Amino acid sequence: MPGAKPALSALRAQIAALEAGTRTPPPVLPFGDPRLDGCFPAGGLQRGGWHEVGGSGLEEETGAAPAAFAALLLRPLAAKGAVVWVMRRDDLHAPGLMGLGFPVERLIQVRARDEAEVLSVLEDALATVGVAAAIGEAEAPDLKAGRRLQLACERRGSTGVLLRRRPYGGPAGPRGSNSREVSGSAAQTRWRIAAAPSQPPPGEPGLGPPRWRVELERCRGGRPGAWILEQAEAADGPHPFRLVSQLADHDVAAGEPELRLVG
Amino acid sequence: MSAVPPVALIATEGGTRRLAAVDDAAAALGLHVGQKAADAAALVPDLVTADHDPEGDRAALEILCDWCVRFSPAVALDGLDGLLLDVEGVSHLWGGEAAMLDDLLDRLARWGAPARGAIADTPGAAWALARYAPDRTIAPPGGQAPLLAPLPVAALRLDEAAQAQLPRLGLFQVSQLLALPRAQLAKRFGLGAVMRIDQALGAAREALAFRRPATPWFDRLAFFEPISALSDLERVTGDICALLCARLEAEGQGARRFELVFHRLDGKDQPVRAGLSRPGRDAVRIAKLLKPKLDTVDPGFGIEIVTLWAADVEPLSVAQRSLDADGGISLEEGLAPLVDRLINRLGEDRVWRADPYQSHVPERSVRRAAPLDPAPETGWDPDRPRPSRLLRRPEAIEVLAKLPDDPPVQFRWRGKSRRVRLAEGPERIGQEWWRKAFDEVGPGKVRDYYRVEDEAGERFWIFRAGLYADGEKVPKWWLHGLFG
């Protein structure tokens, strides 16, 4: 049927145009260091998707290190629009975020009543024009919620961060449980953040700039990695992090503190 | 004896129980307000009495006042037992003033609230005609004087002293009073009396305290058949929003608050409210904010009238369509609707932006501002590091310190012991002595804050409350925040 061919190809072209419309090549947020950027398929943290950031141990409940990391991670995006931070407990302290260089005047804080509300507000915010990024503190979104977040991110190319945080006084989740695996499948990346000992400049008393032990546990289309990152000073360039050291293999690195305890 | 027993309300004044109100049957039997309850009971043994409840009366009158909004947006409470409606320009909706008055009074009578009514040019004349003229008197424009003339002088709302004096002087009717020279009237009964006469005749203006400020931003939809289905309510919501917003747009105005009221057949009002963070007049958007709340509306036997009110109306320039998508998106299209959605869904106190507040006490240094208000110029002091998580109430920790004034070398928080690797401080923060009594904010309440880092690198914000003084009382240590 030669007559049908042009119609078919026209349809194909239409479909391609439609798909291109929804999925433009996503811009990325580079870290400015090839050792980090190399882990990501596009050479940096993908925008137009959502990322899961969690802590370990007590940080699963307090969520301080992941919050500081997420704020720094999204700092370059905050220059482009508002950032919405959805939480269930309002213990986020804006002066602390300002200390990390985060533009607090662009931050809209929302306190939701329950987990489902956190996710729906997050989704609403991500799909809104003028919102550059949104952060939500939730326990574990299921596959469907994760997919919805992804679609919301794709609509406007905004970036979402889900801070995994146990509700106060809630039961400690089993490490590496099924829910974690499931929730990870919809996110672009999954991070685990822990504090790392800081190094004050020689001869100066007090604490050095904050450092984190950052594990990229999962990266869609890329490979995992683990690093020690430090908050970059203004002189270090536009990127919020300075790479201190690369941990050789993130599995070994993760096991290290465990070993020390046993020893 | 009649089938309906006479009824009187009783109020206790200075230990004496007196009649506060009597119904027609009781009045016909010779009872009057102010009579002792015991005397009344002796005269009319089957008198039914109840306690007078002025607050309840007032509340009921307010409900009635709100209900009357279906007739006119401008309704004022009048004393203890009256309502004044400004019906200018609305009576045509009922096909004339007489029809409107009949409708209003018939509805009231049907619900067991018999009322008298009158329509006149001035509130004073309407007050007088409703109380002393035949029921449902309607004064033609400018024609209240002849109607007022035969009424008793009490119809003029004079003060008590004047009212008591007039009959003694042989003045019983309004017409007698009107015939007197004004100067004499003013001299004898005070300027108040002259003013009341002028107010009744329209020579002086009278300000009414409407229950809602009179506003042109009001619209109303009435239905031939009562509606009750949710889909109908939604459609009506969209219609009335479009109606009001079209007017707002024509006049270059926008409003921040909208109140949609469903008037039920049985006279109950079901309000639904929505607010905008910035003035707006986008009917679709406002309807979208109102629609999720419609399921709280109980239509009962049906809703016959819907009114929509816009408040906080202010000028709003014509919305500018952004020509290019990249050249910055206006607040109107993006953030403002989001903030509105969130506030209407979660409540105003759950959506905020943290603004600096001039206080060095950490928990008071943040003020919650509306997210879209202009940002403040000043920020927090960048030289004072603050944690990213501030615990709502500090948690007690057990501390080991080498010297009393040193930062701790070890502390235990939430059951886990931590060795302090690095410490920074102290930053001494006193209480705000101007806010409380001295013993609550004195030197014993000073906090010395330290930033400490444990061996794992976790950073904490801890403080010692008070000072080491005579060794009697050991100051306690607290953990207030986490730097992360």
C-alpha cells in the first residue's frame, strides 16, 4: 500500500514531535569536577527529574546532613526561581540555610499534615511555573507516587529532591528493606549523606567548613560513587561543593565504619 | 381562654424578677413590660414564662441579618429587635418594593418569626412606619412626612427624657411636634430631638453600621428550582465567579478574598471562602479554589440563591501576557496560584517564608511572612553560624567538661555518647530582659552556645544554661540544633 506510507510516516513524525516536546534533552547541574560528573550520564546532576537523598543512623530521623546537602545541591537552581520546601515538622532553620549560601528569600516553606500531603504538595510545586526546585521530606514514596513526581518534574523541567526522613519517634526502618529498593526505581539518583570530620585551616581554632561523606548509591544510566565533599568557599568557583577525596569503592567505604566498631 | 397561652420573658433586675417582654396575648390581658413577675403570675395564672436571654437574641438577630443578605447586600442590625435593609436598586429583582417586602415578611412569618416591615426614603421614617404605621406601609419617594404625621411621638426615636416630657406638654403626635418652631424644640428637648426629626424626614443623613461594609463587589444568582447536586453547585460557582470577575475586570480591580454563600431553602447559609495571596480576578482560578470546598456544603432541601462577595478589592492593572516563555514568568501565572492553592488547602499558617526578626534569641530570630510579600532588605548576621535544624525545644544532654567554662569533651545525646573533636565558642546569648521578670532573665539564664563536632563529623549546637556560680547549682547543658 504505497498510499498508506506517507500517512504512516506523517504520523510517526507527529509522534516524534510530541515526544520531543515533552522530553527535551534535560539540562544538567554539573559539579565542576570530572571525578563526580563522570558518574552521571549527561555529565552532571540531571534537572527535570527527582532525586532521593537520605541519611543514616540518627540522621534518618533528624535529617540535618541530608537537608544541608540538598540545600547546597540546589543552590545554583535557586537563582532561577523559587524553591519550595515541604515538611511535616517545621524544624528547618532558615538562618542555618543562609549560612550555607542558600537564598532564603526565595524559599517557600510548607508544612503538610501527613505523608500523602507532602507528596501531593511536592508534585504540585514541581509542576508549577516559577518553581525551580522543590524539596519534600517524606518517608518512602511508593512506585506510583515516584512516577507522578517524575512526570511533574518533566512538565516544567524542575528538579525535585525527596529527603527521606522518618517521622519523629517512628520505628527505625530496616536497613536496605524492600521499600527502599522500590522507591529508588523512580528516582534519577539516590544519595546517602553522612557527616564527615571537617578540617579546620591550619593554625585556626574551631571548626572547618562542613564536610559530608556522600554516597551516590544509584544513578540511572550512570554509575555509583562515593566521595568526601566539602562546602566550597566563594573563591572556589560557582559550584557549591569541593571534592576532598574520592572513596575507592563505595561498598568498601560503606563497610569501613562497621569494621572499626567491631575492631 | 384562648388556645395559645400568653407568653412573657422574665429578666432579673436587682433581685427583682420583672417582665422583659410580653406577647400580644399577654398584652391584651393587661400585662406590660417592667411589671413584677409575681404580680403578672397573680393576674394571669396560666402565663407561660421563660428567661430573657439578650445574648441569644442578639445572636439570633445576627443570623437573621446574615440571611437578609439574600435581599440586599447592605443589612444593618437595629437595636435589639430590628433590621435595616438598604434596598435601593435591588427591589426590581422581586418586581417592585411591595413584592419584595411581602416576600421577606411572608418568609419570616412562615418560619415562626413574625415581623413588621415598611419601606421609606430614610432609616428613621422606615423605623417609625414599621413600628407604628399599618404593617407593610410603603412611603412614596419624598412622601414620608404625611405618613409620619399621625404617628405617636415615640416613633421619632427620641431619647427617654424627651419622650417622657412630651405627653406632659400635650404633645402626642408627630404632627404636633412638626408644627412647633425648630428653635424652641431644640431649646427644650435638645439638639438630639431636632436631629431625629430631620433624620426621619430626610433633612439629615444617618449613617448605618452595616453588618458588612457596603460594597459594589457582590453578585447573586437566583434559581427557579432549588439545586442540590454537587455538579450543579460547581457549575453555579463557575458562573457566579465569571459574573463578578467580569465586573472586576471592567473596572480594573482585583480582590483578595472571596466569599461564596449558598442560601438554602430553609434559610440556613452555607458559606465557602477562598483567599488569594495577591489581588486577582481570574474567574477560573477562583472557582478552582472554591470548588474543592463545595463538598462541605450541605444543600439540605435545596439551594435557591447563591451570592458571591469580593473583599479587599484593590486596583489591578490589566494582566500582561508574557510574550516569550524564557523572559521571566510573571508571578501571576506561576507562584501566586501555587501559593493560593496551598494556603486554601492547608491553611494560612502552614505556608510561609522565613524572614529575619531582630532578636538574638535563636528561636525568636525567624518571623513567618507571607510567601509573596516583598523580601526584607536585611538578613541574619552571617558571622553567627546557625544550625540548619533547630529543635523546637532543646534536649537535655549529659556532659563531661574539663573546666567549668570549657566546651565539653564528651556528651551523651539520645542515648549515644559522642567525643567532641572540635569545638567553637562560646557565643553568649542573654535572654530578652525587657520581655520578662528579672528572675527569669537574670544572669542565671544566660546561654553560652558552642558549635561542636564529634569524631564522626556530626556538628551540633549545644549550650550551657546559666553560669557556674557558687557550686550550689550546676548549670545544665542542652542540645539546640544540628548543623548537618
